[in-house]
Amino acid sequence: MALWKYRNFIKLMKKYSVSIMLLFTSMVSADVPPESRHEVEHLISFVSNTSCQIERNWISHNGDEAITHIQQKYDYFRDDIKTTEQFIEYSATKSTMTGRDYLVKCTGHSPIKTRDWLVQELQKYRAQRKSM
């Protein structure tokens, strides 16, 4: 009789474990929809490969340094991000500590807010994909 109760307990625990894992997986995977993920990936690549300097809290960073920080913010805010525009807003717009906008400084051009720079690139990317 005790063995029967033990087996039922194990079955019940397995069922609950699977349910908890499925719940956790669905919470962790909150993100932009799959059909928009390519846009976020494009913007990440765009920043990573830029020759411009990204200024964050008065310190200039190259593309690789900037994307490391943007990726950290993206990972932190992933549950709140449902669109590519929200990715830009939450991950690459301004400092959450100081509220200061991030700036992009490219040779031969006036500084521009990263929000504007990335929205412009997103619009170009969407137009290019639409014309394909």
C-alpha cells in the first residue's frame, strides 16, 4: 500500500514539474513576435558593425561595446518588448540611470539620438524588404 502511494506521489510531482517548466518557458520566451525578430537582429548587427561612436552618459563607445550594453538591456526588458520599436525604446534610447539620451556621432555628420538613428535604419530596412 505504501509503495502505491509513493508511485502516485511521483506521478503527481512529474505532472506538476512539467506544468511549471511549461509556464516558466512561456514567461522566458516573451519577446518580439517571430515575424519581427529579423528586424531586431538587423538592428543589433547594424549597431555592432557601425563605424560611428555611440555616446552613453558622456562616454563614447564603438559598435561592439555599445551592442554589449544594448543586448544586456534587451535581455533585462525582454518581457516588456513586443515590437521592434519597443526594442529601440527600451534597449537603445537612453540611460535608465541618468535619463540622458544616447547619441550617435558619425564622421562628417551632426550627432543624432540613437532612437532617431535606429528608427531611420528600421524604416530603410523595412522598405528594402518590402521591395524584394
